[in-house]
Amino acid sequence: MINVFIYDDNQARCESLIALLELTDNMNCVGHASNCTKVLEDIGAALPDIVLMDIEMPVVDGIEGVRLIKQHFPEVKVIMQTVYEDEKKIFACLQNGADGYILKKASIQSIIDCITEVHKGGAFMTPSVALQVMRFFNKPDTRDDKLETLSPRELEVLHKLADGKSYKMIADDLNISYGTVNNHIKKIYEKLQVHSLGEAVAYALKNNVKR
């Protein structure tokens, strides 16, 4: 069962998401709130696997919300939701550790797919959001020296993470075990000095990591 907490100040949309989760096999809504004022209390009490996080909310918004969640509950996966394809906000969310980014206008199936993929360890972005991220990071001479410390296999794993593949998919592609993929990713985090999948993907995109 994938337990999901929802942050959204639009009551109608929040109710729609709750209904979607309750009607989807293997998904369950464990709570909801209209902003992130009590985010640490919310997450500490509900202990969700996934958070669906609206960006634009009053008082305490989703960008601050994902930062606090990742600081205190790094194992919780956070998927950002927004009506905007705003490059700077996308980057801010990724820097703060977001694991996925999906537009509110995305189809029901895309939302379900996003939750499932992120829960498996992947990093999900709708195509239009991924394009905005690539445009934001498409600058010459941005490659960081820390990339030189990665082994060829670690670079390969990082590239596949940037492609949005889950740990299991990477293991299948490279014909290695899930545990080996996990070990490579731990080393990637250490060498690049990042602390989440979202940060690793943002780093890869910013530095034009290629096969």
C-alpha cells in the first residue's frame, strides 16, 4: 500500500485527489492540509510514503514544505504539483529535494503513474516540465569537477536517474542487482555532495550528464 499525504489549498481539487487515491488499488490517502504551516507535525503523525505537494499555497508554500520534509524526513518522497511551468520554481523544488514534478492539468493516469514511479525510486517529470528543466540548465561550460570523481558505472547510473528511471529499471538495464544500484547511488550522493534523488537529478541536468 502506498500511503499519500496531500497539500493543496484548493478544496475541490484536494477532494478529487483523495477520491482518486481511494479508488486506486494499492493507494491510500493518510491526510491532507491546505498549507505547510504544520508540515512537520503532519508528516510525523501520518508517516506517508509520498507527499503530493502544491507549490502555490498561503502562509507556508510548497517550496518551503519540501525543504522541511527532506530535512527532517528524508525517506519521504515528495511530488510537486503546480499549474505553472516556471523554470525557477522547478529548480528551487529540485534543489530542496523534490522527487517528482507534475502539472495539475496532467491526466489521472499520469498522476497515478507519477506516484507509482516515484515510490519505486524513480524521478518523475511530465514532458513539458522536463523540457523547462533542460532549457534552464542548457548553458555552456557548466560541468562540475566533482563529476570527474565518478566512475564510468556511476556516471551511467546517474544518467539513467536523469532519464527518470527507477532503481529496478536501472538494475534491469545494466544487468546488476537492485542492491548494487543502491550502492552506486549512495556513492554518487557522497561524491556529488547531494542528499536526495531530486538533487542528484538536478545536478545531472545542470551539468549536462550524457551517456
